[in-house]
Amino acid sequence: MKQLPVTTIARTFLAAAAFAVLAIPAASRAAGTLKSVGCAAESGLRSSNSKQRAELTFINNTGQKVETYWLNYQGKRVRFADIGPGQSHTLDTFVTNPWVITSASGKRVAVFLPTPGSATAVIQ
């Protein structure tokens, strides 16, 4: 079997990653107030290296405690913070870092993708 040069593999990976982000509706990626990209999106997301910073504020409007998770470079959840009902939490992140929100029982509530600059993610 012929081996592909590393640059070809890297270009293919970057093209696939760009397509995955672009396949998400622009309204879900617009700056300001973020919309969840849908809970099912989690299985296809993972962090990638980026130098483009973002500030993300989660506002919990669910009436119950929620848990936030960063999806690491392998697409695995890394627990970050709990947010009480009616509370908010602001964090510094990167535009290529997906965030999963779950209920205290572990049920997915939302998945958010940061945008450049500052954005708010309202958890319903």
C-alpha cells in the first residue's frame, strides 16, 4: 500500500475539519448570542489547535444545575464547571473548542461552538 506524504494527510485533515465547521448553520456560529448546534453534533466534534481566542459566557436558564464540558483533542469530555440555576459563568477559550452542556444526571442539553470575540450561550 502506498503511503501518502504527511503534508497530504495534514491537508486532508484540515479540509475535513473546515468542512465540518462550515456544515454547521451560520446562525449557530454568529457572534453575539450562540445557538446550540444540536446535541447529536457532539459525536463529530473535537478541539483543534487555534490561536484565535474567544470569551464565552454561559447563562443557565434551565431551573436546575448544569455541567459544562470541554471536548478535548480526542473528542472526549473534560469536566469544567457546574452552573447553578439562574447563574452564569464566563470563560476564556478558543474558537475551535466545542463545549457540551449536560444536566446533573448527565443528559445532554446543548452543544456550543465559540465565535471570535465575546459571545453568550443561553442554556434553555
